[in-house]
Amino acid sequence: METSLKDDIRILPDPESLAQAAATIFADAADHAIADHGRFSVALSGGTTPRKLFRILGTIYCDTVKWNSVQLFWTDERSVPPDHKESNYKLAYDELISKVSIPHGNIHRILGELAPAEAAKEYIEAAQSHFGTKGIPVFDLILLGLGQDGHTASLFPGSTVLQEQDHFAVPSYSESVGNWRVTLTLPVVNNAVNIVFLVSGKSKSGIVSKILSEGRRHLYPASLVNPIKGQITWLLDREAASEL
Ligand code: 6PG
């Protein structure tokens, strides 16, 4: 299995224990960041995999995490309104945000209801205001999913957004799904203290193997996630890891 020295790969028996492991990492990272600098800046991943994680955070960790010091961002968002079934924000709202006492001002959602360029501009301004820099900020934790084509966030194979070095977030078009999104860029992801990939299910076993063991790392956007100083943790359930 070819991985970088920074990759920590953990294989969990099933999706529930995968989510529980992710929740433990989330809570520990939050405790550490809040103790260290008074707040926890985290970017939530999209798609369907994080639902179990958000549900655990919104129930078991409802009173454990210091939610008033948690600053929520997203790795990406589809260009849809926040109440749309495809909205990454909606999933987090339904399972987590509506269940915990997090101040409204701590929620920095990508305004999917706006045109992608306008939404990206607004997201950049919100991040600059929060982090106090026009440069590349440092997230305490970034959660990422993995698509079967090796995309992560809304960084798709062959897309020009993979070359973006200056902006915090940019519009991104998904050819396979045929919709617009806004995504964090690779320099932001790679500047994080902790990056956790959450990957579940047999359908991901092939791409997981290609990225983590076949040495073809350069082909896939997820392979370009190589943190400058931070740590990558791959949380895989047994099915997703079945070709390793
Ligand atoms: C998105 C996600 C995307 C997702 C992967 C995995 O908005 O679609 O950010 O990167 O994490 O496609 O999606 P699933 O968890 O649904 O398999």
C-alpha cells in the first residue's frame, strides 16, 4: 500500500463505526483547537456519507462539543437553495445544526441559491472576515468525501479548478452530474491541520485501491490532497477497503 508518511489509514467494520470514529476525531480536534486558540474552524464534507457522522454529533455529542466555539464551513456546495434535497447545507442542518446550540453567526454556508461566481465571492469574503486574512487560511479540520472518479469536494478530474492557487473558493462544474457547485480549492485543503477522508461502501473500493495502493496517485484530485504540515486520516469501512 503506497501512502505518504502523513497518511493514517484506519479500517472500521461498518458505516456506523466509521461515523463513530469520525465523530471522535471531530470532538477531539474541537477540544484541542478551542483550548489552543479559542475556536474550532471546520469544513464539513458533502454528499451522503457524512449523514451518520452528523447524526452522531447532533445526538451523542450534542452536549459534549463546545458548539458556541465551533465555526462551520463547507468543503463545497451544490448551486441549489439551502432547503433543496441536494444541498450539503440541508443535510448538516437536518442532522446536526438543528440539534445543537451553535450560534447562527458561526455558520458560514455557501449561498447555493446565488449564481456560482457570486456565491464564491461571498464565501471568500466570509472566510476572510472569519480568519482575518486575504491569504490561504488554516482550518483546524477539513472533512472530505471521495467520488468513484477520484474527485473530492467539488474538485473533479481534469478540471481547471485543480490548478487554482490563489482563491479560497471557486465555481466548479460537475460534468458527470451536470450541475454547478462552489468548492474550496486545493491550497486551502492542503493548509489544514487535520484532513479526514470518510469513505464507505463497496462502490468506492476500486478508487480507494487506486489512490492508496497502486501508485497512480497523480491521476486523481483526491491524490492531490497532500497537506503542507497537517495530517491526513483515511477512515474506510471494510467494504471500501476491500481491494487494498
Ligand atoms: C459533493 C461532495 C462530494 C462527495 C463525494 C462522495 O458535494 O458531492 O462534496 O465530494 O463527498 O462525491 O459522495 P457520497 O458520500 O454521496 O458517496
